[in-house]
Amino acid sequence: MPRMARHSRNDRAGIELPKARVDRESLREALGLFRYLRPRFGRFVAAMAALFVGSLLSLSFPFLAGRMVDEAVARSGAVDRTALWMVGVLVAQAGVSFFHSLSFASVGQRSLVDLRRDVYARLITLPMAFFARRRVGELASRLSADLIQIEDTLIATVPQFLRQTILLAGGVALIAATSLQLTAIMLSSLPVLTVLAVVFGRRTRRIAREAQDRLADTATIVEETLQGILNVKAFANEGYELDRYHEGLRRFLAATLRGARLRAGFIAFVVFALFGSVVLVLWSGARLLQSGGITFGQLTRFLLYTTFVAGAMGQFAELYTQIQKAVGATQRVRELQRETGELDPASLASAAPAQPRFRGEVAFEDVHFAYPSRPEAAVLRGVSLHAAPGEKVALVGPSGAGKSTIIALLLRLYEPVSGRLRIDGMDARDYPLAGLRGQMAMVPQEVLLFGGTIAENIAYGRPGANRAEIEAAARKANAHAFIESFPKGYDTPVGDRGIQLSGGQRQRVAIARAILKDPAILILDEATSALDSESEGLIQAALETLMQGRTTFIVAHRLATVRHADKIAVVSDGRVVESGTHAELQALEDGVYRRLSALQFRDGPVPVDSAQGP
């Protein structure tokens, strides 16, 4: 069975950094996330202070335990008092631990909400060229798996890392105050562990990033399969899709297990080195006790502090691994944030100034264009086209001629390579992008409805519209009758991508959405294709209402739907080769439109796709 073509990591992630800069860049990007703590920096500092106090309280336990042992050996009456001190320390530590745990969780979760919002805002403001080279499942993985990894690190790993650091530093200092000889023995393994941790961290980060890439691949397969589930079932390709998914899981598992083996080996070495040091310390301490060099209490205190230090160093292995994974996830998220968007995400939350309504004059002036992913393949070759305010302009021609590209440029989904698009006499690039698109509406051939109610989908044309305005738009779109026939009326869920509605019903909802938006410029992309006669008649009537008083661009393959347009532009091989009314173009002896019209009406309607351009 053939395998689907796979994107390389470089294709997905862009150009990688030079190896010599990876560590510095990774650290800088990881630290960059801490800017999300600034709005709640006060609580973060309070949590840090509570964590520090809690760690000091923990370090007081071995001291009190050693004192209790010495008091017991000396048969002192202060044993009970020391025990009460230990209980008091326990109560204080419990309260402090509750505060810093809750505070870190609150600060972390709120910061992650801000990060998720910013990543999503950046994602939806990126240009179409970005989405042309990325896959939906991979991008969804950035918002799920990668951010979950960062979330776990900020909320759990970082506080735990700080706590273990305090315990390690405090424990070593207190051990040194008890016995420098035993301290030197215990710390003998630190240099080896430090060097090993650096080497291990680099490899862990690389493997963790690879595992996240493989996980994104599996998410992409699931996304594509579920979006195309009808085709999967129609072609009986469930087994093929299962094989694709299984192969993706196998790659993810292989990368994960490589990381697990590396991590297990490192942890095993850490455990052996640390507890080997503990055994050596126990032996040396027992010898000192025999010679009278230390007391029972001092030995007890030392052993407990040694346990603290050993436990902290043992935790560092796992914590370091988690932090390295988070650094890899951070790099991937920051790649998205570094992408240049067509809108400033900060502007989405602010009220945009009102844009004066367009008159609707549109002019393409010698426009040349090639898609960024295929710069060598020219799609438009000097297109010049004018639409007067309120004029209906039809774009016809064979598939691949450039009709949809003209519409994409009108919406400024892409910018011309050369030439100019003018709206109301002004360069389209001089208008705020959101303001420009806010005065346009599109009714596509394949209508995408969101998984809410019918009312919510109509209101997508103008968020905030009230129910009366929604119903008025539906009536003009000839949609009110079928909507009211449902038990829940306008509150009827449309299902995923509108699957609960028929094609004609989805089309009328889309028309109602456009009516509610009240655009100055309207785009109809095969809005009545592939519908039954009754639905087509209702939709055509709704479209006539919608087109009144608006400049309208109609992309059509069926010439019968555009015979009454004010102007018909014939597009072929990236050029407008003919322009005029239906009668004018039919009068051209050897015209392309006349030839296409003859092909369609000679033996009944024939799709323009089957016609050959000049």
C-alpha cells in the first residue's frame, strides 16, 4: 500500500538554528515565557517566598530530630518540648505549602491562558501562504500537546525544581557545618553528575522535540481522516487510514522509547552514584561515631540531611528531563509566535475605527501573481479589470484559468507580485485589512458552517446581531420557512461543518449571513452549483435580493447563471481575454465566450471545466 507523502521537520518548523546557537536560543526562548508572569508578578513573588519558607521549615526537621536524639541519650526532660516544636513546624509547613501550591497553580494557569490566547491570536492572523504549507493537525498539536507540556512545567516542575534547589543548597550548608569530612565524601559524585546532566540534557531536548513532531504527525492524520470521513468510507479505506495512523504511532513510540531509555540510564546512574555516596557516608559516620568524633544526634542530623540532599539530587534527574521537554515544546510554540501575521493580534481586542462605507468601485491594474509556494508558476499575467459601483461582474473560463485567484487578491488573502488593486480609487493596501474585509462578504460553493446553532451561524456575518435582525436576514434569504420547520427553530444545532442541513439549506444560511453583514462588495463563488431545481430557484431569488445595490463578483462555470450580468470577464491562462455583456460576447465571431457557450448549450449544459481555452 503506498504511503502518503510526509513533510520533513524543516518543512514544518522552518529553518533550524545553527547548532552552536541552539542552547543559547533555547534558553532565551524558554525565559521569554516568563514575561507572561509580569501581570501577576506580586503573587508569584509571594509564592516564591512561601516556597522558600516551607523549604527552610523542612530543613529544620533534621536539626530538631538530631536534638531529640541527643536529649534522649542524655535523658533530658526536653524531649517532649522538642516533639511539640516538630509538630508546630509541621502545621506551619502545611499552611505554607497550601499557599505556595495554590499560588503557583493560579499564576501558572492564568499565565498559560494568556499564552494560549496569544498563540491562537497569532495563528488566526497569519496569512494564507502560511496555511498553504502547514497542516491543520500539526497546528492543532501546537495548541494542545505542546502547551500542555509547557503548562505542566510551569505549574509543577518549576516550583518543584526551585524547592529541590533550596533543599540541596541548604542541606549541603548544614551538613558542612556538622562535618566537613563527611560532606566532601557525599559530594564527590557531583562533578561527574554535572557533566553527565549537560550531555544528557542536549540529547533529551532533541529527542523530546522529535517525539513532539511525531505526535503532531499523528494528530494531522486524525484531523485529515475525520474531515474526509465521507471519502474514507466511500472508498472503503478504513484499513489504509488505520495503517497510516499506526505508522505515525510507531514513529512516535520509537522516539519516545529512545528518550525513555536515555532517561532511565541517567536516572539509574544518578541513583547508584547518590546512594553509593550515602553508603560511604554511613560507613564513615559510623567510624567517626566509634572514635567519638561525632555524637548520636549529630550523626542522625547528618544522615537526615544527607537523605534530603540525595533526594533533591535524585529529583533533579527527572525534573531536568521535564524542563528539557518543555524547552523543546517552547521552541515550537515560539516558532508560531515569530511568524509575521497580516494583522497585529493586539488590534483584535481593540475597537477598530469605523471604516466609511465603500462605494464599491474595484479596479485590477495589470496585476501579475504567483503563489509563494510556486513562485516560478505565474497564475495571473497582467489582469486588468474594472467594476463600477453596484455593477455585477461575472468571471468565467476554464478551471485553472485564475478566477479564484482574482477573488483571493480582492480579499487580500495574497498581494500581487506586480500591478495594483484599487478600491474606490485608492490602493487596497492603504486600507486597514480588517476594515477592507469587513465590507466584503462571500457566499462560496462549499459552505462551511460552524458547529453551533442556525442563529449563531447567521450571526457570524455580524456578531452581536439580535434575533429580530437574524430572522429578517433569514427571510430575505428564503431560509425562514425551513428553519421554522425544525422543532428548535433558529436554535437547531447544525452539526459538525453543517452536516445536519442539506446543501441548499446550508447555502441559504450562508446567504442570510451575507445579508446580515450588509457588504459593499459581494463575492459569489458558484453559489447555485450542484443544487436541485427547487433549491436553485429559491437561492437564485435570495441572491437577487442580496446583490441589489452592491458591487458583485460572480465566479461561474455554468454560463446560464451569468447571462444577465452587467459585465462578463472571460479569464483564460491568467489573462482577461474578453470582456462585455452576454450579447456583446456572443457577437464575437471567434470569441472564447461564444465557443464556451456553444459547448454548454449545444447538447444541454456542459461544465466549463470540459471546455478548452484558446
